[in-house]
Amino acid sequence: MSTPAADRTPLSQRSPEELHAFLEEQRAAYAALEGRGLRLDLTRGKPSAEQLDLSERLLSLPDGHLDGRGVDVRNYGGLEGLAELREIFAELLGVEVDQIVAGGNASLAMMHEVLVWHLLHGGVDSPRPWKDEDEVTFVCPVPGYDRHYTMLESYGIRMVTVPMLEDGPDVDAVEEIVRDDPSVKGMWIVPTYANPAGSVVTQEVAARLAAMPTAAPDFRLFWDNAYAIHHLTSEEVKSADIVALSSSAGNPHRPVVFASTSKVTFAGSGVAFLAGSRETVGWYLGHLKFASIGPDKVNHLRHVQFFGSADGVREHMVAHREVLAPKFEAVQEALEAGLGGLGVARWTTPRGGYFVSLDVPDGCAARVVALAKQAGIALTPAGASFPYGEDPRDRNIRLAPSFPVLDEVRTAMAGVATCVALAAAEQLVGDAS
Amino acid sequence: MSTPAADRTPLSQRSPEELHAFLEEQRAAYAALEGRGLRLDLTRGKPSAEQLDLSERLLSLPDGHLDGRGVDVRNYGGLEGLAELREIFAELLGVEVDQIVAGGNASLAMMHEVLVWHLLHGGVDSPRPWKDEDEVTFVCPVPGYDRHYTMLESYGIRMVTVPMLEDGPDVDAVEEIVRDDPSVKGMWIVPTYANPAGSVVTQEVAARLAAMPTAAPDFRLFWDNAYAIHHLTSEEVKSADIVALSSSAGNPHRPVVFASTSKVTFAGSGVAFLAGSRETVGWYLGHLKFASIGPDKVNHLRHVQFFGSADGVREHMVAHREVLAPKFEAVQEALEAGLGGLGVARWTTPRGGYFVSLDVPDGCAARVVALAKQAGIALTPAGASFPYGEDPRDRNIRLAPSFPVLDEVRTAMAGVATCVALAAAEQLVGDAS
């Protein structure tokens, strides 16, 4: 590993002897790695203790039990969530207050409700419940978020993949799929700093997704804006306004927007949000009223007092960035140091979010994850970013550096680079012994 | 109203002249009532501010963010809920710790999940998802809880009623319905201090419900033990152990038990629980994992620290009783003072829970509620305790005295008695002018 990346010869240009020597080097490096007895975890996009500490004041809030309008937040009621909290996040998500609902602790639960009610009841403009369709298909940009796929799979929904590009999903491919097939009812997308690709859906792509003709009259964009304000640089990318774009394109009920404070305050004890057209919000609350006596308004008030305003949220996210950005830099440095110039891996340099997406040689991802595991470095299973956990090229690995402390990220990522170099060399030498 | 109840002649035994005089008296009393310009609300079983204040210390908890096992409660994970909280409520509900899940802020949401997953997936032992059955029927003891009915109605589930008796649902009737009709998939029941009848399912009735043959192999008892520990007297009725009874009768997966702290701590910000056989809990978590990243464990820890133990919960419920019991006594006194001896009304004297069930002459309930409304006293709509909001005899009124302060309960209930007397007199005189 002592050769500077810029001076390296790509493995594909090396002689068989050089490759053998490289393989032996990597085996030695890997043996040393194994010998360290590491126990490191890069599997999930979890905030670190240091990030959670930023919100510790929440634990002793709220002061009092009345909101600004005099509502006793301890009692039942207020299905749509506390008005003051909805005001803050309406501003952050760029919608009107009556177009947003503040719910429980998980946007995943809200997505589940929206999916289930489409299945059992149908949406605002569905001709029938989706359960009564012969087939229901979702478009899935890949790589993507495993929990989206597993939820769809659990309900027997067919998944068709399209590539996730720098500017969002391959919108040409999407347009073609949705235009002719009425079974295509929806598409999940993480529009900002996508999991794991880091892509941001541009204004242009969003406008096409909002306006594209769909064979299904009730096609839905599940717009999971989980990382809307989770910037890693001072650039602070602005999410496309899918609600307004869809409305002006004549498809007002197409998007259902989700967001949460899971990676803003506490991962397990934040507040989730749903937004969309007024009819979408009315549809959602119209079904929710049979299933809920209202959200945890004490937690809503706690968050209102903690943030104070939308600017308070933005300032808080800067403190997160200061913790996270060095970890993401460490990932870049370790990958460049270990793999730069070898021509065996490509990785993203995200401007926000929680992930780095690493592509290794086709057929090597599972091997890399296995090698890392054996060396005590837990990675997300290869294929996790694809429907059914199956990466057809077995090349993508999702790296999640947020949870370990900085030194551990450095150590783990140096180890990952060793595993990638070893797996690539094994493949090239044709010796996976 | 000045005649002592014991000295009154039942209205049915009075002459036409006496009835006319009585009607005039009640009209005068009602006019006086209207003149007071009241604004009182007996509609819902909501805890009062005084009750909520009993848990005010929760607002500044938890101390720290680690549970007794060192789990950082602020982060993701732990789908089944915090172990220490589950231990406390396992003891209170009489199940093992691995037979209980601690969830979000509403048992209604857990009931909804269980119903929806039966519809879309089927239960532990279902031959197929309930959505694929020609028809799904639930047995509904009446009077009962309106939210159970509206949830069933929202999913197009047929409801068949049986009378709710002193010792629980009319189990002869239930046995007959479930024995021959395979579409009968479930029955919702509030086993302890039922809403609104106040009945407690006895050991004998529970044993028969647990053991009765059912045509459907996957018949479910939705055992909504919302008031398990909500005693109004020192008697402290113990709920029948439906999980053990069903298990020993060979129907281990029949019951799904629900409970919550909605009326123990904060109505909107408590913790809900689900319990049942290990397979039922596994089934529930097996579906929940696609819809949740785990419950709000900070709120779980908050409750653990607040209660300390199951005994801590029991002591806390005594404090609730001290607030609630006088209000329920006031209801009894007002009804007896206004209606005793007239032979026009019967009402329950609950030993726990949140409701008094009042039966007025057939055909008079809606009139009483309308009269009360006009006099500024909001009552639960007549018929609310029946499926589709339709009381076939139009006689039942649910009284919920928990929310108003004691003086308001007295005032409101005296007013209700006046409305009942007036409506009864109107009917007898045949003059509903």
C-alpha cells in the first residue's frame, strides 16, 4: 500500500507476474488486518452517539404541556399533528401548513400506511383498490434503499429496476415503463442525497417525473426525502419541489412526500412527516382516523421548543455536518489511498446523506463483504441495495460511515480497501483460494 | 325534582293528568337548564387535566439515555420494545416477557396493524389472507366501543351483534355464531370494565370464548384490555388470563391482547402493548419489521423510570382512582336524584373503566342527546356504541364523566337527568312538540 495512488499501474495493465506479486501483497495485508481482531460496523445509516448528543436537551423537554395555541399536548386528539411543528417543517419542505401531517417516530410507518391503504382502499384517484388489480408493479431505481424493496416484496408487489444516475433515476427508462403498463402504480425515490448513490434529483428530472404520462391513472411517486437537509458541504442542495411541479403538470396527487427528524434529533424518537396535495393529506387523514387517536404531541412540542424555527433546524444540521463530514472525508481518503489508480473500483463523493456507494469489479461484491466480515468489519450485505437482495452484477457495496467514531472509520475503510484489492486480484489471477 | 326518588311513582303508573303535570314540570326544568348557557362535554373517555398532572414528572424524564442493559435508547432498533418496560407490563398483563411487545403511543394503531395484516397476509394459522375470503364477519358485543366498529366498517367487514351482559358477551349467542359460519373471523372485546357497559368478562365466560369450536380455523379474539388496571373501587378486579386459557384449550393463537398507558400516563403520549402466544408475537414482529425501525424507546425508558415497577403502576392507578371515583359517584347521585323511581331509565354502576351506560326508554336516546346538546351539554351521539352508529332500540347513551371537573360533572349530569325525564314524559304523553 506504500505506492502513491497517482503512480500506480491499473491492475488490468499489469503482467501475470506483477499480478501475482500484487495478490501476495494483498494476502499479507489481509492477514495483518485479520490479526488485528477488529469489531467495526459500517452496516447501517445510524447516527453516532456524538450526533445524538447534539439533541440531548430534548430529554428534559418540553417545558410545560401547552402549545402556543393553548392545546394540552398530553391528551388525545389533533390527528394532523401540532400546528407549530407542521409550520416549521412546511417551510423546510416547501409546502403549505395544510399540506403536511406530523406523525409518529418513523416515516417508514407512514409509507407503510400509504401503501397499505392504496392496496386496501385505493388512492385519491384510484379506480379500485390496488389489491383488486391483476398485478401491481413499482419502478425501483437501483441501487436504492433496501427497506423500500422489502416492504414491496412483503406485499407481493413486482419490482422493475431502472438505473440511478447522477441526476436521479434514468428518466428515459422510467417514462417508457410507466407509459404503457397500467400495472405500474408507483415508484419509490430518495430525491436528495439518495441512499446509497448520493444522487440528487435535478429540477429537470423532477419535472419530467411530475409530468410524464402514465398508463395507471393513480400512479404514485413515493418521494422519500429522508435526507432533504442532511448536507455534507456548505453547498446545501435544494430539493426539487415535486408537489408544485406535479400540481402544475396536472398530476397534483402523484407525489406523496415523506421526511423525518430521525437523523436530525433521535433516530428512534424523532417525528415523521407526510406531505402532498390537500386531497392527498385529506385522504391520508381520512384513513388514519380509524387507526389512530392522534400522534405523540408531547414529542411534537418537545421538538418545537428544541428547534424554535426552521432556521433552528438548519443550524442544528450544521452541527451534524461538522461531525459527519470528516468521516466521509476519511472514507474518500482511505479508498483513494488503498485503491486509487488500480482501476478496480469506483465510488461516490456524496454532497449529503449517509452513504458512499462503492462499485467493485463485477462478481466481487459478495467476496469483499465476506472478507471484511472475516476481518471483523461488518458491511451491509452485498446486493442489499437491489430488489430481493440481488445485485445482478454483484458489484455494489453500500458504505455507511456515520455510526463509528472517526478513527474507527479510518481503520475500517483501510480494511475495506484491502479487501477490495484482494478480491480484485484474486479474480484477475483466477485464484480465489 | 324535589320529590325524593324513593317516594316517586313510576311514570307508567301515573294518570294522564299526572303525566301532563310531570311533562310541564320537566319543560320548566329544561327551560331553566337552557337558560344557564352551559358548555359541558361528556362525549369521550378522556383523562382530565388533573389526571394528566399525576404524570407531569414524565415531561422531564428520562434521566440519561441508557437503559439498564446499556442500550442507547435514542438510536434505531429494538422492534419489540425496551425489555424493562415489557417486564413491567408482562407482570401486569400476566404474560411472559417474550409474549409482549411495547410499541408506539396507541393500541388502536396496533389493532389496526393486526387487522390489516390479517387482511393482506393472514394470521399465524390462516389458510389464506382474509382479503381472499368471500366475506369476513366479526362478532360485536353491544353496546361496545365505536372505534372498533368504525375500523371494521372502513374495511368492509360485516358485523353481527350479540348482547353485552354483566359477565361479558352473551357467550351462548357467540358460540352459536362462530360454530357454523366460517366467515366469522374475529370478535373484538373489552374484557375488563367494558366500554361502555362496564362489564367484566368472568373466568367462566373467558374459558368458553377460549375453547369454543369455530368454523374458521383462524378465529381471533381482539382482546382490548384497555382498562385492565383502571379500577374505580378497592376491589381491583383481575382480568381473566385469556392467553393461558386459550393455550390450554388448544387454541393458543386465538387471542391478541392489547393494552396501553393512554389512561395511565398521557393519553396521546403513552405506550401501547400487544401480547399473545409466542407465535402471535413472532407473526406480528415479522410483519412489523417491514413497517418500522423500532418504537420510541426514549418514551419507553421515560415510562420505566417513572413507574419503576409493576407496583409503581398500581400505586399510580390509585391516584387516578381518587380523582375519578368521585365523578362516577356524582353520576350515580345525579341519575338517582333526577330519575330514581320514575321507571324510565337504567344505568350501570361500573367498578372500573371510563363509562356509565345509560338506557332510556326505547326510541328516546337520540332525543335526549339532542335536548342535551341544545342545553349546552355534549353527549356521545346516540347509537355510537353500536355498529354503523345505529342502536336498533335507540335507547343507549354512553356517559363519559372523566374529563370535566367534578362540579361540571354534577351540573352536566343533573341536566342529562332532566333531558331524560323530559324525553320520557314527551313520549308517554305522545307530544314531542
